[in-house]
Amino acid sequence: MKTDPFSPSDETHLHALADDRLPRAQAESLHSRMDSSQRQRAEAWAQQRAQLQTLHADWLRQPVPNVLVQAAERLQDAHDTQQHWARWGGFAAGWVLAFGLGWSLHATDGKQTTLATAPPQRFVQQAAVAHAVYQPEQRHPVEVAAAQQDHLVQWLSKRLARPLTVPRLQAEGFELMGGRLLPGGSGARAQFMYQNAAGARITLYLGALDGLQAAAAPTTAFQFHDEGTVSSFYWVDQGFGYALSGELPRPTLQALATAVYQQISAAPPAGARAPAKGS
């Protein structure tokens, strides 16, 4: 006699039932063997699931941003490659895998990047993903609004352990909306968002790059990165990265990035004390 592998005493199976992930026959069999407390838990989880879906119905109806789809595809490709080499085993296979993944990272302007440029490449990809996630948001595009700019700058400067400068882009037609704190690979990152009169938004993403020491890291010139519909200009200054992202024509985005770069470059260096107001 075939035994039903699904047990009501296993919470994993109860979650699968509440999420409607079981075939009908298995769901009915499991439900018939549940006691009252197990049935109440499963029903409560199902109600929570329905409430969350109702709360975020607008998100569920929106298509997944292309940049997230592409990022997921790259991760799957890397995983498949890793699984392939894992079957071969041995030091040589691991070395070839590391070398291959370094060369398979997304190209910049059609040129392959090497392992030495992997941290900046990961950084700008994270910037593009963060832009794609928060740029469409209508109710909560930023964590702290521009009306509290002094608090925003002090807070993010403390979290990133570096005095930050918020560029002014009014002359270019963009007003600061505010900013937010984001996680990085090994520390905090910051994102500032701007919007023009037509509703177009750009984001400035900044933070220390993983794996680069400030003292040894070179300063890099502008690099262009295209991630689906999101374009970015980015650069690195002593281990600290900056990326300006948006869905704008390349010349327009480059002009904005140039304005950002000039203002940040003119700011006091990291660790320097800003002059007191009125001095």
C-alpha cells in the first residue's frame, strides 16, 4: 500500500497546504488527517497570505522589471556552471570556475571585464537593481524626504562612515526627492533620488566597494553600464563608488553624471570637517 508522504505534523507541509501548492488529492488527504489545532494554523496562514496579496495587489499586477529578470538569469547561469564544475571536483575545476565566472561578468561598452574589475561591476549592477526597484514606487519612493535633508545627510554619512555630499541638480531640471539606506555586500549603501517636472527619476547610488581598500584602490574615469532599460554612469574614487542611474538618453544621463561628479569632487575630502555655517 502506498504511503502518503505528506504529514500534518510537518509545518512545511502545512505551509504548502496554506499556500495552495499541493495537488488536489494530496491536499484533501492531508486535510482529512489534520486535527483542529493544525487546521486552525493552516487557515490562519492562508488568511495572512490573502491579506498580504490584497495589500500589495498593485505590485503583483506589475511586470517584473527587466533588470531583475536579467539578474536572476545571470545568477542561474552562475549556479548551473558551479554545479557542472562541482561534479568534476578537484582544485583545477575550482580554479577554472573562478576564472570563467570572472570573465563572464557583464561587459561594459562591449568589452569583457576581468576579475580585477569585478567589485565595480557588481557595484553598478546593484545600483541598477536598486533604481529599478524604487524608481517606480509612488507612495514610498524614499525613506527620508528632501524636507529633512540635513537629517538625511547626517544619518547616511554616519551609516556609511564618510561625509556625504548631496549634489544640487536644479540647474539641470531635477529636484531632490530624498534618500534611503540600502544594504551592500559588506556594509551600507545610500541612494538619493531626483525627479524632473516630467516625472522622470534618476538615482545616485554610493558606498564603499567590496574587496577594495581605499588606500590601494585607483580612481577610475566614467564608465557606462547598460542593464536592460536602466543605464548608469559610474566611477570609483579611493575605494568609494558612485553610480548615477536612469532611463534617459545616454548624452542626457552623462551630462547629469558630470554635474554630480564635479560637485562631489569639489566637496571636502573624506574625514575633513566642513566649515561651520557663517564662517
